[in-house]
Amino acid sequence: MYINYTRREITVKVVYYGPALGGKTTNLIQIHDHVSGNQRSELISLKTAEDRTLFFDFLELQLGKIGGLTPRVQLYTVPGQARYEASRRLVLRGADGVVFVGDSQPDRQKENLESWLGMTQHLAGYGIELQGFPVVVQLNKRDLPGAVGVDLFRRTINLNGDTPLFEAVALDCRGVRETLRAIMERVVVRLKREISASAA
Amino acid sequence: MVDHGDVASGLSLSPLQEKALEAVLVQLAAKSSAALVLLSTRTGHYISSRGTRHDVDTAGLASLVAADLAASQYITDMVDATESHTMILREGERHTTLIAEAGPSLVLLVVASREVPLGWIRMLVQGASQRMAEITRPAPGRAMPAPAAMVPGGEFADLVGQAIDDLWTE
Ligand SMILES: Nc1nc2c(ncn2[C@@H]2O[C@H](COP(=O)(O)OP(=O)(O)OP(=O)(O)O)[C@@H](O)[C@H]2O)c(=O)[nH]1
Ligand SMILES: [Mg+2]
């Protein structure tokens, strides 16, 4: 979170985390394509020649003024491939909320779990416990035949019942906006709580 | 693993601190005849910039500058556990690019012409970094000003949700 008093802006950071090829970058591409150019930055992608994320993708959105205040959101993705563990940790630094993008394909459930546990561990390394931290889960690739049931997925990563889950087909932009909206609402609720606590 | 600076807590600068940082930036830009000096938080939030180049995507640059510094520091941690002041230097054909930490919560980027001597730029950046570190050092017993008044009350979360929907074009 960064607060600029002079310009009356609050900037928050949201990280899309999840297993390789789950659709994190696709979420950012869709958001980029559905928001007009004067309310977003360019999409920055540090990627390999094969379009796999190497370090991160970055996109900033500028929301309309609310009570004289301009909220800005920075969206990042992590690289999902196993060997980029160190980079994932760096990208998570300073996150105000995370979107976990899970893969619906039955043979990707082990990767979902490993990625979820890795995320939990990195956050803990930054002194953040999942309980009370803004997290939204997106179960992506619902269009694929044999997609796992939502309940099975929840059990696989041992997801607490309060954490919202959105089914998505990011490739067709289904569930992308809903996910973004949900994480932002949670980030803002926590922000307000922290700010009132520091004011007390 | 050594951790550098603020992580979960975020950064909020008082208007006084912002002004002081701004003054350091202006001076640095003038003395180095820099095409661009840019200040970002360590987590990649853009703060301010100066210089003759105005066509840059400052938000994107800030995220890259912070990531570059974080990656460099991680590399140093892995091969050499002693903590040091990180400064990344790139000598291009026409420009010198320097990325330096400025205290635990800020990063500084300087892009200057190759005609400006490197030693001079380095000295200016070191001085500016030090002053910025001092400006942002939290004084003991003095809490950051509470921005409570700045955040609208009521249904702020709903309004932000609505603002996300409003961004969307089909
Ligand atoms: N069928 C289907 N394919 C999808 C969907 N979302 C993304 N994809 C495809 O899945 C592949 C991987 O998507 P990316 O967005 O690059 O995945 P990622 O999570 O960023 O992967 P890494 O960068 O390696 O971590 C691409 O070929 C996408 O087109 C979806 O909802 N359904
Ligand atoms: Mg990707």
C-alpha cells in the first residue's frame, strides 16, 4: 500500500498467484483489453520466448474518484513454473491481497496444492497469516472436459469455507471481472480496518 | 534470509516528507542533468519523477525498478550474506542508468547522458539516497499521520467494487 497525501491517492498491490499455465497472465490480458487506455497503464510482461512468465506481469488500474480520493490498483502475476520459486517470493512482497488462480484439470490438482502451500509459506515469511488476509480463489479453465468439481478442489487445497471462490474461463473473460471486484472489496475492507486501527 | 525494508505494512508519507523528497529529486535532476530521475517504493509504487523525458510510463517503470533492485539484492544474499548498499549500474551507448536503494523503503532510478561523468553521478546518487533515507526514517515515538480522514466512510468497499465494474468496457 502506498498513500500519497498531496495527490490524494491510495495505491494497493494485488498479486495473481497459482500453478504454471493456470491462466494468471490471461486474467491480466483480459483486464487490459477490457479497460480503456486512459484508466490503465500498459501491460508489462517479463516473459520467455514461449510466452511463459519469467518474472512477472504488471498492470496498473486507476479507478474513478471516490469521495475525492483516487484509488489505484497494481496487478502482478507470479511465474508459475516450479523453478521460479525465488521470483514468486519477490513478487509477493508488499502484496495487499492475492488472487489464487487454480487449474480445473484433474491432472493439475497436485500442482494446485503445491502452489497454494508455497504461497502460504512465502506470505508467512513476510509475517502474513492467511487468516484475515484478503484472498480470493479463482478456479479457472471450467470449459475443459473433465474439470474437477468445486468441492473436490476446495478439499484439495484445504480451502476455508469463508474464502470466496469464482469459477472462470479466463480465456473467454468469464469470471475475470468478478474475481477482480471481489479481491478489491476485500483489500479495501482490510485497508480501512488498518487505517482506523492506526488512527486509534 | 535477510529481509529488506517494509513489507506488509506499506508506506505512507506525510505531506512534509513528500515535499522534502521532492526537493531532493529536483536537486538531483538538476545537478546530474538527468534525462530522468524517478522515485519508487521498494514494493514498486511510483512516487515522483523529474527530468527532461516526459513520455515514460511511470507506473510500469516504478514496478520494474523495484523488481530489478529486489532481484539484485536476492542474488547478493545468495552468494554473499553480508549486507551492502545496492547500486545497479548499466552503461548504455548514450545513457548511464543507475538504480539505487534509498533507505529501507525507497528506490531511486537515474538516467543520465554518457557525457556526464559516472563518478559524479554516483556521488550525487549516494548523497540523494542518504538524504532520502533520513527523510523517511520513522522518528521514534512519532507515528505516521493517520490518513483516516482521507478514506471515505460508509460503503467504501462497495464503491470500490462499483468503480471496478465502471472500468469495464465490453
Ligand atoms: N481452455 C482454457 N485455456 C485457458 C484458460 N485460461 C487460460 N488458458 C490457456 O492456458 C495457457 C496458459 O495461460 P497463462 O495465462 O499463460 O498461464 P499462467 O498461469 O500465466 O502460466 P505461467 O506464466 O507459466 O505461470 C494459455 O495457452 C492460455 O490461453 C481457460 O479458461 N480455458
Ligand atoms: Mg504467466
